[in-house]
Amino acid sequence: MSRPAPIGCRRRKRLLTPVAARCVSDDWREHIESVGTGLHRIKKHGAMKVDAMIVADSEHLKRQTDESPGQLANTAALPGVVGNAWAMADFHFGYGFPIGGVVATDIDNGGVISPGGVGFDINCGVRLCALDLELSDMRDMKKLGRRLKGRIPAGPSAKGGVDLSESGLESILSEGAKAAVELGLGHDDDLASMESNGLLEANERDLSELAIKRGSLSLGTLGSGNHFLELQVVDQILDVEAAKAFGLRQGQVTAMIHTGSRGLGHQVCSDHVQGLESKYKKTAGGWHAEKWDITLPDQQLAAAPFHSREGQSYFEAMQAAGNYAFANRSALTQRLRDTLRAHLGTDGELEVIYDVSHNIAKVEEHVIHGSTCNCCVHRKGATRALGGDHSELASKFSGVGQPVLIPGDMGTASYVLAGPIAGSNQAFSSSCHGAGRQLSRTQARNSIDGLALQEELASKGIDVYANTPNVLSEEAPDAYKDVDEVIRLTSGAGLARPVAKLRPFCVIKG
């Protein structure tokens, strides 16, 4: 057998960044096995402390050409890691952790927190809203599309954001969506239909001046890349009971908002990544932080013990950025309501179905090998999928499960799933978060004609309004995995069950 080497990497590639180099081994291929329909295990080897699970069948895995499985194996070497490290069906290569990764550490027994396990767009997430309207009620769709494009600020800049005072920003960082409601940027009724009620405790936060500056300009803006506001119609009901509990019916118009904490969250991550990675030095055994006597296989996994000063500093700042993201989606929802009223004379009694985070680390209790663990669960490109008996969920989801929102791409379907009827799934109550990229943005730009795609989508009844020229190519359906396959694998693994399929008809992109 060849020498196991996720630390002394057999194959090393360097990412062109002043902050970090990456080290990803491919020896996971020698240790992978199928463990049932749509599941593979990378058995513990080398520096791994636990096994790693991949939600993929053999065909799906064959098409996976990037280094994300090696990244997943690396995450299983984190101090205090428990259970299994997981890659959801939409997994692909990311910074340190794969996107689609779920990794938990025991914070009472040396567990760490890693900014790479959350990512740069802190609390990037999705909100689904339902309207009491049918597609036939949406008159003059071209004019509505233009109005939405004009009133929903999109693109890489912060132009068009809410003019926040210093005290307004402080309240949002402390109180999340509740503060947005108090500023007139949301409804009280929305809060019960949000993950953690749209509030993460962030009382001891310490954000850099640059993060604060970026946050003061961006509230109520979509951003660019894969962020969007999409009008959809409920195309299929796949679970009648759950759909009724969620407030969804066939033929109904819905709105999906996908965005996060914008420049504020990116700056928070950048600040803490830089600070933590500077503590790790390259040694013969990997990347070593003398302060905590931690050795990691990849500098991009840079982590601090959860209860250390550095760990708590990142956690509090991440929570504040998470609050900003909840408030941002609230502000965009209010702008959508205002636009609908201006166009239709009504907002369609728009109601928030649910709002979920896709990039966050949360402290949760889980049972590991029969014992209760106080875990820091990193979800990077993954969403919670709580059971219907979970105390955090509103009573309307009791016995049904949490709504799990899975955006597809602008040319195919999005899905609503549900967590277990009761209890939790085997992946720390987690599910996939989208279709998952299969082409890098550069590959997509070089191979897909964005204008031709826009015309093709229009011929199918999908109007796309984009502010950034390259975004149509970068976010094209062909740049993503087949969302139907991702849902099939997720359901087959018992992580969440399909409830409804949503078809887009108007898309606002950055």
C-alpha cells in the first residue's frame, strides 16, 4: 500500500493568493467504498480522525473531476472532529473546505472553528416567498421585469443600498431581521418563518472599520455571481401534506431571493482568514500553529479552538455578518413587495415560507455514538434540515419537517424539500443547498454564449435581466449539475424529501 499522505501531500497545487497555499492529496481514491444507494465513504486513513461520507452514486462520482473529495478528506483531520465529515450531492471545490461540506467538532473536547468551513459569503442563503396569485394574474410581465430590475439593486457594487445610519447598522448587526423590521424593512410575521428567527447572538463582536464601511452601503442589494431574485410558479406538488403545511399549491406564484452578507461578510471572513493563517507555518508534517499545537494538512483549513480568544472573535463576527444577511434578505423582500404593489396594485399578500442559511457555523447538540455532543457544525454550501419535532421550528411545521430550499439555476427548476418528520438525519440534520457547479466560472465564460442563452431562455418563457455582462455565461444551466439528480441523491440518502418543484419565469441577476 502506498504511504498515506494528506499531510505530506503527494500532489500539491498552489492557489494564487497572498494569504494561503493549498495542499490537496488524491490518495482518497485508494480508500473509497460504496456504502449503499447513493452513498460513498472515504475510510479514515493518514491524518483523518473520522471517515468522510459523500452523497453520490458511482456515476455521479465518476463525473467529479475536481479535488473536492481530497478537500473533504482533509477536513476530517480537524481537531475535535466528530461523526463523519460530509459532502452533499452538490459538492464541488472550495476554499479549504469543499462547497457542500458539513463538518462538526466537539467544542467541549478541543473542537475548533474554521472560517474556511463557512466561506467568504457568510450566511449566503435563500428566502422563499409565496403570493396569493396565479401566473395569469401577473399582467404585463415585460414591464414587471423592467421594474424589478430597476428597483432591486444588483451587481458587484453597493449602488442602491439602504442609507444606513451608524446606529441602524449597529442594530442590524445585533438583532438581524428584527432590526430590519423595526426600520420598516420587513414584517413582524416574517420572523417566525426564518432560521433562528433571523437572529444570531453577536454581543461581543469586533468588526474591522473596512467591514463596517462595506456594510453601511450594501443593505438591500443582491450582489452578483449566483445571487438572484426569481419569480417562479409551483410546477409540481410532490408531497401534498408538507406542501399544505408550507402554504404551497400548484400553479401558485412564488419568489425566491438568494443572497448573503455582501461586502461586510466577505471582509469579516478575509480579516479572520488572514489572521488565523498567519499563525500556521509550513513544517515537514503539514501546517502547524505553535500557539495551540495544531497541525493541519492545508493552510486554508486554518482554525482556532472554539473557546479560544481567536475562535470566539471569529464566531461573534460571523454571527454579526449572519444577522446582516438575514436583514439583507428582509430588505429585498420589502422592495419586492413595494414593486409588486406599484405594478399590480397589490403585493399578492406575499408571505415568507422560510429563510435558510447556506454558509454558517452553528453550535448545536447532536448524539454521536450514543453520547450527546455540543458541536460546532460548519455548513458551507449546505442547509439545515431539521425534523418536525425540533423546538426551533414554528408550530406549523410540527410533524412535517423544516422547509429546505434548493435553488437550481436560472433555466431549470428549484425545489422545496422537507427535513424528517421527526428526529434528525445522519448528516447533522443537513441537506444539499443547490445544483452545485460543474464548470468553473472561467470555463463557463469561455464555452457559453451569454446572449444566445438569454434568447434561448426567453423562448422558453424565462426572462432574465442581468447587470453584469459575464453573469449569463457564468451562471448558465450548463455550468451546473443536474438539479434533478442532486435531489434524487439527497432523497435517496434519507437527508430530506421533495415537496414541490418550482419553475422560473422572471430572473433578476447581478
